[in-house]
Amino acid sequence: MIMLCVLIYVRTGCGLRTVISIIGIFEEVMGEAFGKLPCYNSVANWVRKLGLSVYEEDAPQGRKYAHIIDESIMVNKEKLLLVLGIPAEHEGQPLRHDDVTVLEMRIGECFKRGDVKEAIEKASEKAGSSAEYGLSDGAHNLVGGFKDAGISHHLDISHTLGNCMKHVYGKDSEFAELTEKLGKVRLQYHLTDKAWLLPPNMRAMARFMNLREWVVWAQKMLGCLDSLDDDLKEAYGFLRQYRDLIEELGVCVETIAYMETICKQQGFGLRTNVLCQHHIICNLIGNANNRRACVGIRMLDYFKTQAEMLNGITQIRHISTDIIESDFGILKSKISPNKLYGFTTMVLILPLYPKITVYSDAEKQNFKVRLANVKLKDIDLWAKENLPPNRVALRSKTLNKAS
């Protein structure tokens, strides 16, 4: 019963009360008693206890590992600094959650490079040795933290290639004009009979990491524009004047997709470095205009810098932080939509998730022993030492004094 409740909650998008409803349905349909149904608070306590047990006891002992580190988005003026331990050697496939160990979690309003260095050192102490290398986006505090900790550092491929595009097209007048018109079209034709062909939404955050969807839309629209009726031709005909820019962007996003696929699926090493640089030279820089050539040169500089860190070794490394972004997505789906709560003890779902995402691994966790070894007071103590005061509780306490 305990394992079933925890697996349903952690591995699905269900809320705590929904878990209890699901167990009740199982009992009705299967016609077998599952025992007394727990309340949703019991399920939450099981998740917290198991998460704390895994967080304090599990580490990648006795094997070569690497760090991935990142900060979450702001939640009620607070951020989560997360340090993951992953296998140092790429195993021929993108990282999965069961490859990951959560080594360090810190919550605060701001993390300077000294804070990052301290978190890296504490994670290394927990693992029993220093990481082979580190991996993060290009945030100065993260890069500086790795440098101060004396760990060689790779930049995430997706963030960096997106930044290459941003440096060239971010202040380009033609690009700005096109994106502005696309935004106006979405507003103008929303909820009209022309809305079925609207461009995909352009994200405000990480916009240059997510160009592909709307660039492909624009390419396909140019291809079918002549076959549309007159009203739609008039509505979307402005794309014709940006045909060269759209095709140029299409080459860039296809090049990025090719290199990301190779490096994420095969890992980053001497061979994949050569493949990526060759692809840039042949497909992005060759016969290119000034903008596209500038993007290609920036990308070449990135791959050359990352290759220097290999120092000639044949190790195949990870160069993507997608797995930590996925972790943040899992946490986001579980935290309260009321931002006043900020980060709560349910953040302990992060260390637990990798250990039970595969059922065979979950069976090895010995739930009963872990739950017996962790008391609710241990959760409260961890929260007191690691979490800021809960503002919802503070609000209730303050308002209740008035009554």
C-alpha cells in the first residue's frame, strides 16, 4: 500500500487527494480489500520521509561522476540551487532520471559564486571524491563557482547555441520587426476564423532556445501560402517579405537540432566535436550572409573551447543539462500554485524521484526500513535548517492575532 501510494504520487501528475481516490477505485474494481485507506497527509509524510532518507544516505560512492548544477525559477523571492551527480562517462543515450543522484539542495534569495563553490564542495564531500567535471548554463555565478572549486566546466549545449543566436539576431532590426509582427498577428486574429493558422507562441524566457517551432511554421506557411484563400493570403502574406530571413533562420535551427541530437545521444568527445565543427563549416558558414556566418563562428568557438577541456582524452562526456530542467519541471508540478508557500518540505521529492522512477529500483529501496529510520521531527528539523519561514503560516498567524 505504501509503495503504491508513493509511486502514484511521485511518478504521475496526481495530487495527494487524487492518490487516495485512485486507490479507492482499485479496491472497487478489483473487489479486494487494500486495507484501511490512508489519508492524504499520510502519503505526503511518506514521500517526505523517504525523500529525506534518500537525500541524506545515497551518493555515487566508488565511481567516477560529474556535477550538473542550476538554479530554479524564482518562487516567492526564493530560488532552489540544485546539484546533481551523474555518471562521468556518457553511455550512448541521453541521461535518464534513474542515472541521477541529488547531492545538494539549497534554497535562498540569491546565490553568489562563493555559495555555488560551497555547494559544490559539500556535494563532493558527500560523494567521497571530487567530480571529474561540471556542467551548467553560462550563468556567471555557476561558472565562477566551478572555477573556484577547481573543477573543469562544460557549458550546456542548448543554452550556449541559443546564446549564439541571441548575440547575432537579438538586436537585428529585421528579426525584431518579424517577431513583432508575429506577436501582433496572434493578438489580431485570436478567436477569429483565421486563428487556426496562427503562429506558435513565442516564449518570453529562453526565446532563442525555442526558435525552431515558429521558424518551421513560417517555412511551411511560405510553402502553402499560394494555396490559401484570399483572406488568409492577406492575413499572412507579410511573411513573403521576410522569406530570406526565414530561410536563413531555418538553416540555423536545423544545424542546432543536428548538433544537439548528436551530442545528447552520442555524448561529447573528440569524434562528435569534429562532426559538429565540420557540419557548421559546411552548412552554416559556407556561402552564408554576414549574420549566418557570425552565428557559425560563435558556434565554432564554443566547440573549440569545450574540446580543449577534453585535453586529448578519449572520454565521452555529457554536455546537456536537460535532466536538471526536467527535475525542475517535476518539482513545479508538485508545488502549490499559491506562490506564498514558496519552497516547502515537498522539495524532498527530488532526491526520491530517481530512485523509484523504475520499479525494479523502487523495490530495492526498502521502504519500511527507511520510514522507520526517519521521524517527523527529523523533517521539521531539516526544514528549520534549510527552508525559509512559510509565509502562508506567517500570514495566518498574523491575521489571527487581530481576531
